[in-house]
Amino acid sequence: MAGVLLSIVGVTLFTYGVIRGGEHGFGDTLAWTTILGGVVVIALFVLWERRIAYPSLDVRLFANRQFSASTGMIGLVFFAAMGAMFFGAFYLQLVRGYGPLASGALFVPFAIGQMVFAPRSATMVKRYGPRAVSTVGLLLVSAGLAMWLFVGATTPIWVVGAAFLVMGAGMANVMPPATESIMAALPREKAGVGSAVSNTIRQLGGALGVATLGAILSSAYRTNLGTAADALPPAAAEAARESISGAYGVAGQLGPAAPALLDSANEAFLTAMHYAAMGSSLFALLGLVVAALWMPGKPAADTQATPAPELVEA
């Protein structure tokens, strides 16, 4: 129970610090102290789990290179992909003006990419090995995220759908080899532990991706908004600088002055989104490096010749 509490406190402190740093700058005392506190508590969690007989998370498993590479790759790809889902929702609903249903429909290609390519992934792993398949998958994820660098206020909407489709195709070729490698790295009696760790890393990577890339998005938005909100009353100016959602809320009360604020807010958001997309694409590439260096390759074929049957004389 103590280990579970330490992990919750550590991750919560770290995530909160990252979010606050994005809102107030990482020089903010509360931001960097909570990040540091989270790191300290997580370190205590690791020490505690190493000492007890029945740990909630057996950190000794990470001494296995194949296990560490596979779980690390999962964490990195979810970090990158979930961060893109976060800024993609803001882009579609605010900059492009789509409703929740239409915005959700534009995420469907991500699922389609996984549905189409995941069934073929196992065959590809058998033929080429986990390393090759996961490396190509992460390259596709990174390419799909990089497509957001070319998305603007008037970009044809099919480009967004194509970006999600490429990301989904990449994810379909990352998860099966990663999961197979995790299971292969552990003895059979540890299979349940491996599955639990994989799921935990997946959720943790996604949460930290949203927090970190959201912090980049928020910080870059405020920086690029510039003086567009300076003429507003203090409370309205603060709301407009806080986020693009705040700017849209303020614009609803400005009347004829609203278009100028919205144009500035959209431009600032798009610049910030490009920074976040670049960051998410780089994290996917980091996962690619992990896969290329440490994931297992194709198993060696059994080249031993089959002995010829003995001849029996009549």
C-alpha cells in the first residue's frame, strides 16, 4: 500500500509541476519545487519497491534490457500520440470551428489505421522481427505527427485525417511487437506482471504527454499572442492570454473588436501547435532510436540440416 501511495503522490506532483510550469513559466517556485518533489518521491518509491518482498511494481524487471526497451517504447509512443490528440481537439473545435461530433469524426482515421494494419502486424513480426516492425511503426507515427507542422487555419481538412491515419498505421505496428517482446522477456509466471506494467506505462506516458506538450502549447501561445490583448480590461486580457479558449470567450463580448483578437489568438495558437507537434514528433523519433538499438531482431533461422533417413537393407 505504501508503494502505491508513493507512486500516486510522485506522479501527481511531477505532472502538476509540468502543467504549472507551462502556465506560469518553469522559473515559478511552485512549478519547479513540485517537479523536484515528484522526482524525489518517485525515487523513494523505487527504493521502497526494491526492499519489500512483494512489491506492487517489481522494478528489478527493468534490469532486463528487452523488457525496458519494450516498455520505454510504449511510453514514448503514447506520450507523443496523446499529446497530439490534445492539441488536435483544440485546433478542430476552435480554429476550424467544428462541433464536438464532427471533431470526433476526424479522429476516426486514427482508429481505422490501427484496425487495418494491426491484424497484419503479427505476420510482419514473424517475418522481419520486432525491431524492424516497431522501427517502421515509430517512423510512421513520427511522420504523422510531423504533418501537423504544415497544418494552418485553411489547410484542407483531409490533411488532418491523413495525419491521424498515418499515426494509426504506425501505432498498429508498434504495440504488437512491443507487447510480444515484453511477454518474451519474462518467465511465464510473470506474464501478468508484464501486462500490468505495460498498461501502467501506457497510461503514464499518455498522461505525461498531455501535460508536457500541453505546457509547451500554453507557454508558446502566451509568448506569441504578444500585445493583442493589451487594450482589453485586465481581467479580460488575463483570460485571453491564458488560452485560446479564454480568447474565444472574451471575443464573444467584444462586438466589432472580436475579429482582431481572434485572428491574433488563432495565429498564436497555430505557432504554439507547431512547436508541440515538433516536440511530439521528436519523442516518437526517440522511441524509434530505442527500438532500433535495443528491441530484439529477427530470430535466427534454424539452419541445421535435417539428417537423411537411414537406409534399411532387405
